[in-house]
Amino acid sequence: MPTRDLSHSLDADTVVYPGDPEVEVSPSATHETDGYRVTEVRLGTHAGTHVDAPSHTEPGGRNLDDFAVGEFTFDARVVDCSEFGPREPIGPEEIPEPAEISDTELLVFRTGWDDYWGTDRYFDHPYLTEEAAKACAERGLHVGLDALSPDPSPSKTGSENGESENGESENGESETEMEQEPTGVPAHHQLLGADRFVLENLTALADLPERFELRAYPLALAEADGSPVRAIAVW
């Protein structure tokens, strides 16, 4: 039975959403000092390849441990959106008709943006419009994607580099462009508000069969609003 790991490795270089905790990995015990090895890991619940619980954005939404573990195995279908460019919206016309996905539980949007993992360009991914997210939710579909978020993300460079004397950021962005940083997470609200999951930062989606089983089990964290997962495709 073919399988493929769709997860990014967790290390100190892991991309995180602006403002989220960085991933820290350091030795806690070593063979030389202690006679055994233990590694200390610090990270947020939305680090790396992870699943969002409804409680991530919805007050009163369910946490991950409110769902049976079997609900993290999905009949998945790939939607190829690799033609979409930086910060280009993916509209509802990309969502397959209900008759085509009657036995599908999760749509995986392949943008190809995992190629930019670890670079500033990763933050400029295509995103789902609110209408596209609503169409998925109305059809009972969970959503996964090989990008940082189903909503547009703040630009890494625009949020950190500051301005120069000519009103541009250090990477050449004008004040007007910086003012256009996205606000709000309407796609998250449409999906998580309908008790759907969102799987973010998937990778290695190219050349997968259109239909496969996706297994993405979260850590057994109490009252978790999200969790890193080991996402495995099986077909």
C-alpha cells in the first residue's frame, strides 16, 4: 500500500504564522553529561504541518479532544490550484460540484507554495475567498492546503522590516502596499464555524493520485485549539 509523508519537519527553522511562537529545539540531557539523551521542544499549537480546531477562531468552538480520533482520517481529493499566483484568490468555481465529491470528506488544495517553505515568499500564498470556504463548509468538507493559511497571511517582510526615509520598507514596499496587509480570517470563520477542520502547511502533494486517504492525527493535548500532525497519504 503506497504511502507518502505530507508533513514538514519541525525544527528551529520551521515557518510560523507572524506573531506565533517560534519552534525551539535544544538538548535537555546528553549522553556525555547524563548518560542518556532528552530534547526539549517548545512550540505553539499551530507550528509546522498542523490541524486547526474550531476553537482556534470560534469562541465556544470545539477543541480537538472533543472529536473521536477516527475523525482525523479523511477520504481526500486534490484540487489543483498550482496555476494561481502570489496572493491570488481561489474562488468557489474551483470547488467540485456536490455530485463529484459525494464520498469526499476533505478537499486538499495544491498550490505548490510548499516549494517556498523557509522563504519570505511563503507568506504570499494564494488563498481561499470567503465564498470558496463557505462552499466547502456547506458541502460538509474539511480543507487542507500546502500553504500557511486558507486566508491571506501578513507579509513576513512587510511586518518586520520597517520603513526607510522614502516611505518604503527595507524590501521596497511602499506605504500603500504595507497598508494593504490583510486583516481578518473569513475563510477560517466559514470552515471552523461550521465544525470543519483546516489542515495547514501540507507538503509533497505533487503527483499524488486525485483520491487518497489522509491520516492526520493530532497530539493528545487537552483542550487544544490546534496541534501539529504527522500527515500521511495512503492509496
